[in-house]
Amino acid sequence: MRLTGLNFSDIPQLDVPLRFYLTAPFFAVIASLMLIWQGDAIWLGRWLPASLAITHLVAIGMMAMIMIGSLFQIMPVLCGAPITIPPTPLLLMQAGLIFGTLALSAGFFGWPTFAISFVLLALSLGYFITSLLGVLLRKAGGQQTRVPIMLAGLALAVVVLAGLLLLAGYLWGYFPFAGKNLTNFHASTGIFGWVLLLIMVVSFQVIPMFHVTPEFPRHWRIALPALLVIGLASIALSTLLQLSLYYSSALIAGVAILYAAVGLHRLRQRKRKLPDTVVSYWQWAYACLICGCLLMIAMPLVPIQLQGRAEVFIALIIGMGFVLGVIQGMLLKIVPFLITLHLQPIAMANPSAMMLLPDHYSLISRQQMKVQFRLYQLGMASVLVSLLYPPVTATIGLMMLLNWLWIGYNIASASITYRNVRQEMMAS
């Protein structure tokens, strides 16, 4: 595995990724409370106002917030090129994301806030996408990571554009495509283009690095993103021609299943066989991705009256099970890694402070990791039980609430430890 040489001057300040990480639990609390409030009504379909609001709270407020924060740290490591956004524009960008997401979610309940969300999300996400693509085009190295990250950034741009067109329909009655094809294209490109493509390229690097597995074979590192892009292009063409999206979606689902199978095989080959919570997160996340994608492919076999519930289950099992599962596991590695990375220059400049450098498990203990993972497992169990017995659907929201409150506590406690250790190191 080849990583671009790391220069400490390229690493962003620790508060840059952490501010995004600490914002996500705030949106998780709101989304969880809405899930508890809605209960089994969410199984009526993904087109309900509450379902749309919850979806965007999770997709932008949690997933995108953490992925954007991570990209600030990933780019110098994988591509040797930091995303350079000055402090004030960065603060305004995140504020636009926060208030734009809240305004969008409120708009689904009839509040006159779609115009506000249109402006704030267009400006904040547009600014980030422009900054990311500019760095990738001008400065980035490492072709094996640069090109897929660029494709993920372009997918995010397409997702945002499709979302703005949908908002334009709400605001001004402008609908460029009939039916729900544009909405399905918006959702598919978001989850399989922006999210899956980025997770895929990052996993090719971090799974071998963190878990001592063999490298992903070069043919898979090239073929899987390429097949995914072909499937996404097929969905775009089908949307433009007003054709059924099923075959394109089935192709993408098949690629996702193949990727998950390759990932599970790599994890089984890891040299360090000790129990590892993050490995368990990857295994569960891949299993959820396979389950959700198999159901996507089998959708024509599902009775018409159950297809709405099946779509909601697919969204939950892929969104909560796979995407948020990977994100939770990666946070357990990334946050301690970032903290020790930022303390190392102080220790290197002052050898007497070297003994104060914390290990990863003193920042987030094994017990804290286990509690977080058990809450995630209970959340996924509640999804399955609620599918079979809808009256207990509120437990999904309750488990999600407890899970993300614990994640917020883990990140906050590690940040406090960093501040205290840094003060001690500087004093020594």
C-alpha cells in the first residue's frame, strides 16, 4: 500500500475534523426523537414528510458532516494535498450545512423554509465541492485514490444539483422529469455514488493499514469503482430517458455485494487475530450491505402491498447498518489517531514529554468501544424486530439515540483528554 508522504504542516488543526464529528450526534438526537415520535408510521413509505425529514437529517447532518470532516484529514494522508479553507469561510460553510439541513427538514413539515435551505445548502455544499475538486485537480497525487475521490466528489455535486432541482419543484413548480425518477436518481447517486464510492476507496487503504490484512488486489481496486461508475452512469441515462431504474439499480447492488464479499475476505485474512471492535463493525456493516442489496435485486418478487415497507427496510439496513456502521467504526480509529498525530510534534520537540503521549485505548477505552458496538447491534436488531412487529418501531429511535449520545461522549471525552495531555506536555 502506498501512501503519500505525510508533512505535519499539511495536517489541519485538530478542531477542523472534530467540529464536524461533534455536530453529527446533535443531528442524530433530532432524527432519533423523530423516529420515536413517528413509530410504526415510518413503514407506510419513504415519501412521508417525516420520513423525508429523517432521511436528510441522517444523510446531511450525520453522514455528510462526518465524511466532510474526515476528508480534511484524509486528503493530506492519501493524496498529499490538504483542503485549504480559511477559518472564517470554514465556519460559514459548516453553519450553512447545519442551518440548511434544519431548514430543509422543517420544510417537509410545511414550514416556509425551503428557500432558506436552497440557498444555504447550495452555497455551503457548492463551496466545499469546489474546494475539494480544485485540490484534486491541481495538487493531489496518488492516482489510485485521487481519481475515485474525485469521482465521489463529482457524485456529490450531481446529488446536490438533483436535490436543488427537486427543491425548485417545491418552490416554483419546476419539475424537469415526470414521476419519481429524479428522486430515485438523487437517492441512488447519494448512497452509491458519493457515500459508497468514498467508503470503498478509503477502505482499500485503511483496512490493510489498521487491521494488518493483505492489500486489496489491484484488479479489484480498479474494477469495483469502475463498475460502480458504470452503474451510476446507467442510472443517469435511464433518468434522462424516463426508463425504469431497476436494471441499473440491480447492477449497482451487484457491485456493492461483490465489494462487500471482497472486503470480508480481506478481513478474514488479517494477520492480527485478536478481537477488534472496529473489525466487528466492518463485518456487520458488510453483512448489512449484502442483505440490503439482495433485497434491492429481489424487489420485483416482493408483493406490491409490501414494497413500501421493503423500501424503508432497505434504507434502514443500508443507511444505519452499513453507512453509519462504517462511520462509527472508523471514528473509533480516526479520533485517537488524530489526537496522537497532533501530540507527536510536541513530544518530538520535547523528549521529556514523550512519556505523556497517550495510547489509543487511553483516549477511547476498549470498554467504551464495546458499549458503542453493542448499542449499534441493538439498533440493528430493533430494525429487524420492528419490520416483523411494527408496534415496537419506536425502539429504533431509542437505540439510535443511546448509540449516538455514547458516540458523542466518546469523542468529547477523547477531546478533553487531548487538551489536558497537551497542557501537561507543554508545561513539561
